[in-house]
Amino acid sequence: MEVYVVLYEHYLQDHRIDVVGVFENISDAEEAWKKAREDMDFRDECWTVTKDLNRDYGKERY
């Protein structure tokens, strides 16, 4: 299963990164991304990234 994560970086707040939301479909993620960009401050950034939840699920790493 793939999910879409929308992230927001606050440039003037020590580059703090907030998770705007985690979405099952790309259209909901795009709407959240657009809404977050409407309220952006100077040099802030916003991204949408994907995460495959099935990849390496249940495998331990040492």
C-alpha cells in the first residue's frame, strides 16, 4: 500500500518540518498541499512524498 505524506518546512523557525497529513489517495494529498502553500511564509517549502508501506514491512534491520 502506498500513502502520500505532505510535509511543510518553516524556514524561519530553524527549518522545522511539520506533517500536514498522510493520505491514501493523491487527490487528497494535492488538495492539502495546495492549502498549505496558500499560507506559506517567506522561503517556506512544502512537499508531497510517497511511502510504500509494504516495502520491508516486518523485516528487522541490524
